[in-house]
Amino acid sequence: MRDLHELSWSEGTEAIMALLGRLTAMRGLNETKPVKKLLRCCAAIIEGDIRQAADACFAMTAAMLEGGSRRVTGELFLDMLLDELFLKPHPFARMAAANRLDEALYNAMREDLDVLYSLRGLDGATLYRFIQERYKEIRQRVRPNKDPAARMAEAAWGGGAVRPSDDNMQPMPLLPVFLPADGPNWHYGEEELRDQYAADEALEEMYHRFLEDGFDWSGMTEDLWNFFAAYGTGEFLKQRLFTLRGCELAPLEDRRLVSAEPILEQEHRMLLNCVIEFMRGDDSDPLLIVGAEGMGKTTMLFSMADELPELRFIYAPGCRSLSQLAPLFETLSKQPLKFMLALDEPEISGFALRTVPANVLLIATSTDMESVSGRVFTRRVTLPQLRLDGFSDIVQKLLDRRGVLLPKELVRSACVDHQVDSKGELTVAAAVSLAVRLAKTE
């Protein structure tokens, strides 16, 4: 098919509607607000309703601006197509992520990529040109109706018969009094990544390949399969840190006490080794982290996500019963990624380990080993109970990282004062707070 820029209004609108009607695996594209407006615009152009067509054209632009598609290509419509293709969990993406080949769906996706390739060049100027061409054509066909007296006089002077009125003919569409000369502008800049996603290294390569001039998208079906099979779908391409709200995943705010650099180095190394074994597929047995309140258990979990970019971290502190996790386990089991799921003081009675997918490492944090004891969490990392010397060493380490040079005697004296004032609270959180205060007094 010729490029949409080369088509007349009748050819262009019919082509757009026919192409969108062919979609199968990507059928959900037609349910998006911008495409609904596009289809309405094309239908209105064909019907000759110029006012409705123009309204739909500008409404489509507004919908693309507000739709949340990632800004990548410099063109709003192309952004939307690539967002639906790469970042939405459509049937082909879910199939590839679960590594379950359906040849019919695979072939349908190949056809859909051919459709999207034909649509990729649509822009606001072209769509608005279709409206303007239709508007001019209708204006040329419209003639002012003459009243009966004028028709009789014209016939008398011309020596002819009075022609019957065409009042019973279908009226011409009502034309707007004013049609803006310029249509919406869908171009906003150059091709570039303007934000950061978890899978950007792979996404950037896919963007470049799909944006190559003259490159046939249908030939990328296998590459698209391999992309989803390696990096997952939907939000897992965008985020690495999640929290569980009810049964839904949401982005998680970084809640660590300090930077990613470990404080309790020995315990951090033990936990890291366990997670690396899981990532390699050697051991996925659940793990328990035991430590007093404020000892940095959550901070250590965040640091695992820092050190292992391929890992996705899900923190579910409000989830007490492991039976609540069945829907989440079903979702995660259909992804190719590795997940670390952290629970706070969970209830484990009656829990069957076989319900945890192989790509999920279950971790519990607790202040009491006995409260989460049992056969489920066979591996443990126990955080030490700090004494004054260990507490002072942590404060000194934190000051050194900040580049704050204070005599050790002064630091230890401050730690003794803190121990007295806090009635013996010697935790990582307290050490961080004290180090911040000392740094301000330097």
C-alpha cells in the first residue's frame, strides 16, 4: 500500500479504517481513546460531517497527550503505537513471556505488525488534510437553492419548462462556517529516551530497529517474541521495585535508611550469596531475616535489587497470610523474570512450599525467630544485637562515607550520650540518625 501521505481523503480514510479493522492480536488498540477518536474522525469525513471530523481530530490529539504513552520517537501517534506494542501486556506479549507458543496467535501478530507498519506514518497534518479536502469537495457541490418564483422567472426568460424542485433530495451535510486553516501538530522533538525504564537496554535496541526507515515490521515477529520471553511484560519492563496493595502491584518508594552501600557487611554478604544462588537456579528455598526493629532489614532487601539489576523486588509488609498470595503467584509464574518477594511477620501455618513458583524467592523479615519458625524458612540471616563498640564503629563508618573527619574519642562519647539518653537503643537506624547530627556539627 502507498504511504498515507500520498493518498486522497477517500483513499486515506478508507485505508485507516480497513487497516484498524484487520487487527487481531493487537485488537485492544482499537479500544484506546485516541484510536476511537481516529475511527470517529474517519467515519465523519466519509459521512461529510466536517464539524464532527474536526472535533474528533483535535480530541484524538488531546487523548494522545493525556494517554501516558512513553515519549520516545518525537511523534505522538508513533509513540502510542510503540507503547501499545512494547509496554502493554497484549495477548502476544503474555504468550511469549509465559513461553507458550500458539502458532495461530504468532501468525496473527505477524499480520498485525504489517498493519502497524502501514499506519506508523500517520500524522496530524495528513489527517487534517483529509478533512480539508472533504470540506472543499462538499463546498464545490453545494449550490444555493432558488425559491419557486425565481425558478419560474428563469424558465420564462429562457423559454423552457419549470423544473421540479429538488426539495425531496437528501440534503447536503451542514458545513461549518469556519474551519481552522491548520490542524494539530503531533511532532514534538527528536528520537530519544526521555525517562528511565528497567528494561531500557533492550527497549532502546527495539526502538531503534522499529524506527529504521523502510524496515518491515512483520519481519520482527521473532525478535519481539524473544524480547518478551527475556524481559517480561507490562509494568515489569518499567519498574524494578513494587509493593502489593490488595492483589495489585504498584511502584514502591525507596525506603532505605541510607545509601546502597552495606553497613552490616557480613550479614549483607550472606544475604547476597543466597539471592545469587537463587538467580542462578541453584537454590530457591525461602529465607528468613531476623533482627530488632531499626536494624536495617528493609534496607538490606533494597540493596539486593541494587546489586542485581535483573531482579524484581516486591515488598508486601501488610500481607500476613501466605494464602493471600495465590493470585500474585499466578501472575509471577507467567513471567520470565526472577522475583524476590519480601513479607513482614507472615503467618505460615498450613503453608505449602510447592505453591511458590520457581522464579520467586520468598523472604520474611521478623523481630522474633520463633514467630516465623517452621519448616518453610529453612535458611536464616540473623542481624546482630549491637553493643556500644559495634554501634560506635557503625557511626564512624557512616561519617567516613560522608567525608566527615571527627576524632574517634568524640564519636564514642556521642555514642555513650546517645545510649544514656535513649535508654540503650543501639540500632542501625539510631546510628544513621546520630551520624547525621554529628555531621551537621562539624
